[in-house]
Amino acid sequence: MPSTRRLRPAPAPGQGTGATAAPPGTGVQVALDELGTPLSDVTFVVVDLETTGGRATEDAITEIGAVKVRGGQVLGEFQTLVDPGGPVPPFIQVLTGITTSMLVGAPRIEEVLPSFLEFARGSVLVAHNAPFDVGFLRAAAARCERAWPGHQVVDTVRLARRVVTRDEAPNHKLGTLAALFGATETPNHRALADARATVDVLHALLGRLAPLGVTHLEDLATAADPVPPDVRRRRTLADGLPDAPGVYLFRGPREEVLYVGTSTTSLRTRVRSYFTSAERRPRMTEMVRLATRVDPVVCATPLEARVRELRLIAQHAPAYNRRSRAPERMPWVRLTVEPYPRLTLVREVRDDLGLAHVGPFTSTGAARLAVEALHETFALRRCAGRLPLVPRADAHGCALLGLGRCGGPCTGEQGPDGYGAVVAQVRAALTGDPSAVVHAHATRIRTLAAQERYEEAAGVRDRLQAFVRGAARAQRHGSLAGLAEMVAARRSDEGGWELVLVRHGRLAGTAVVARGTDPLPAVRTLRATGEHVPVPTAPATSAHPEETDLLLTWLEQPGTRLVHASAGWSLPVRSAHAVQDAATAVALDLAAPELTAPGAPGDGLRDATVRSTA
């Protein structure tokens, strides 16, 4: 049977589930399989590489050195040069002493890698700055079309940061640590020598970690990023949470919502991560210390989980959520309706005839950049306040009039007809084709770049980016705001259908239909039981702007089918959404400069003036 869901409020305080921690002082019997593997029984393979550069996807290995140890005893060594398939860069030759001629006749990585993987089979890999060495080995395995064995990896740099203070050593480089611990081998940027030095560093670090309770292999997983004991004790808050997608609410001692998060796979797994070394945000550690329980809200689909998260954040304004807390504060840019219209920043969309809006923007700063982009393209007045249709006798122009960046409607130099033509072009850029703004700014960016005035070019780019994003958002949201009802469907991972009901840009309900079940009855049920959504003032929708963004992203993905719509859903071919961002805008303008005819408003975007159409 299909499962139809209408979005409902989160559970009331006290309805969450969770296990209770054992009373202090209670003894706990540990099972034998929980004791772990003593470090003295672990086989480590300490590896070091020399390469032609620092990028694993583009550069190649020139030498591999490795030492196998267990219980402090060396079991074997592995060393070979590797032909990288090209010359060794000069600075690498100076650093390592490995020249191109030395690698002539050396085996290729396709021959070396199987031998190394056999040497390291069943061991724990150790390296100094392990992401570098292991990253190259994994990339080599991918190029050789071999599966990576998935070794546990220990990074001696991270261990050193835990137990070696700045008073002992100025840094945690291999040479510094080798000197500090009296390693028998001095690192010299050759693979085997550096691997031998890393063995001595590893043993010294493990000796320092033992008094801190790191005595088993399992302890190494959290040794570099230890979890505070009081945080680890609170991991029972995750007990009993469902293994399903949804939203979780951390609540404080007064039942207040501290934090709202989402998991698109498993609530239990996601919440458990807050009590492990995977969580490194200090604010989250502080939040976990205050939390008394976690309330789950199970959702049918990942989309529903993301939408619920946004709504709950907007509803509760949790202290530890940084985003989406105040959608009503997101600014819009409005073209006013008055004898001589102007651009203003507002917090709401009004339905006065003739108004034009773009947005909402993520910040006031972004909205102001968009306004600057329009002012630099069109000779629109920038003064505040309303101007009378007939100018006052004592009116005088500002500096912008003298610079040619305003037609002067305040003094009568530009009449209603001439200024109205400018306003019509601004309105067209806001609600439809942005090519005038794109062409003006793209031309300016190319001019500044040719003059190597890159900081100024970056400023022009930022203004164009802000405008394009705000206009695209308004156009995309406006396409859904006026749509009373839409039902869309997409195949689920299990082979069934995910159904989504959207009304005026808001998620009004969801349904999941099992594989092999006719989805049409579920569509009818969804439409009959979906949430009632009031009609908004376009281009604003009836939902949080980020919720509408989520719905549009879901609807626009390949494979989504439109089942029902109360009206047409479309965007203009020449729209801000077609431009996407500043980089795309500049590229499109360069490829198709005819988007704006020569002599059109803003053509060229001069340093000190913009042409007036009056």
C-alpha cells in the first residue's frame, strides 16, 4: 500500500525516545570482543613516497619505501624506484636527488603496486602526513584498475599534534620529530630512509600515548582527535533513534530547542557522530554538553527531511543553528511606482500594480551589490525620496548629473518620457532578459583584465554575480508562486515512486508508492489531503525561500515527471536563470555578443560614466 504523508508539526516535548545512562559508579562487564587488539600485536607498514609533484590526480610516484614492524621488531622492508612515465621536474630532482636518468629502466607503477599491496596485506598503514602518501597510492590503484584494500591508516603528524608541544619542537615535520626522539635514521627525502625515521617516530609517539590510555588499535581511531569524556558519556542520547531519514532536535534542560539537523539516511548514525572525533566544531561540542535529549522526526524521503529542517529552524530559531533562522529578514530589491521610479531595498513583496522585485537575497550586502550593478548599467536616479512630476523651481542637480550618470529628472533636464524609457529597460532586466546588465559588466571585466586591474575586475564580477543570482531566484520562484498545484513523481532507489505535492512554491505533502503499485490512487489521495496553502504575492512564494529552492532543485533533476499542474510552468528562454552565474555570463557574452545590440543601454560600462538613453 502507498504511504501518503501530509507535513505535520514536530513532536511535543517529552515524546522523544532515548535510553538512560547507567548510574554513576555502576560496574559494566566488557565483552572479550570489545577489549580490542593490543598495539603490540598489530602489524604496521610504515610507508613513504617520493613523487613528481603534490597532486595525486596529475603527478606520479617515483619511489616507494616501506618498513613492516610488529611489537617493535622490523619484519621486512620494501623499496623500489618507479618510472613515472615522464621527466622529473628540476626542483623535485634538487629536493630528492632522484633524477630522470635514475628512473630509466625502473618498473612502472602497474608492476610495482601489486607487490606493495601484497607486502602491506592485512596491516595498518602508517605515514607522516598520511593523506598525501595514501592519496597517491589510492590514485595509482584507480589508474591500474585495482580495488583499494581499505587499510586502516595512522597519521603520525596528527598523533604528534596530540603529544608534542610547541615548547618541545617548533613544528611537527618529520625531520624535527626524528631529531627530538633521536631516530636512528635521518630523513633525507628518500623513501626508505624517511620510512625508517617514521618507524622510530611512531614508536616514540605510541610510548607517549600509552599513559593516556591509547593501548589498543581501536584507541588510535580517536587518539588524534580525542573526544572529551563528558561528551562521550552523552552518546546514549542516540540510543533508540530510528535507522531512517528525518530530522532531529537537540533539546536543552528547559525543553528549548538547541539545534535542528537532518539526516537523509539514518537518524541514529548521524546523531551518534556528534559524540565521536568526526565532530570537530566547537559550537557543536558546546551544544552537546547542554543537551538532555534528542527528539526524532522520521520522514518518508530525503526531500521531506530537508524541508522539515528548514521549517523547524525558522519556527524555533535554535541558538546553535546559523542558517535559515529569519527568512523574513531576507531583503528584496524593488523598482518603485512613482513619477520617477527608483530602486529600494525592502523586506516584503507588495502587489501594487507596476512594482518589480528581484530576490530575496541572502544578505543586505548582496542586495546592495545588485543595486549597484543596475545603477552602473542604466542611468536611473539614485536619490532618495519621491520626485514631483513637475520639478521645483529651486531644484538643482547632484554630481551624478554632471558626470552623465543620471538624466536629471529632478531638474527637468529629463522628462517623464525619456526617464520612462530607462525604467522600461530596468524593468525588463529585472523580470526577463538580463543581457543588458550582463553585456555591460562582461565588457568591463574584459577591459579591466586586459589592463591587469584584477581587483577592480573582481568587484565588477561580484556586482554582476549578485544581480544575476537575485534575478534568477525571483524568476524561478515566481514561476512556482502562481502555480496553485503541481504533482511530480520520481523513481525511488527501491524502484517505487516518490510523489511530491507543491502548492504556490510550498511542499504541501509527500507520498511513497511501493514498487509494482499503481501510483495514481496515491496521487488522488495526496491532492485531497494536502496542506492548504494561501496565495502569495509573486514573485514571493508561500514558503521559506530555501524551501522553494529545494523543491526547484528536486523538480529540475533528470527523471522527474510532471503528473499534474493547474497551469503552465515555464521560464523565459532569455532569463537570468539561463545565465546562472557571473563566470557563465561573461563566457556567454563573449560567445554571443549579439545578446545586446551595440549602443544599447550600458554598452561598454565606461570608467566614469554610463550612457543615458534620454
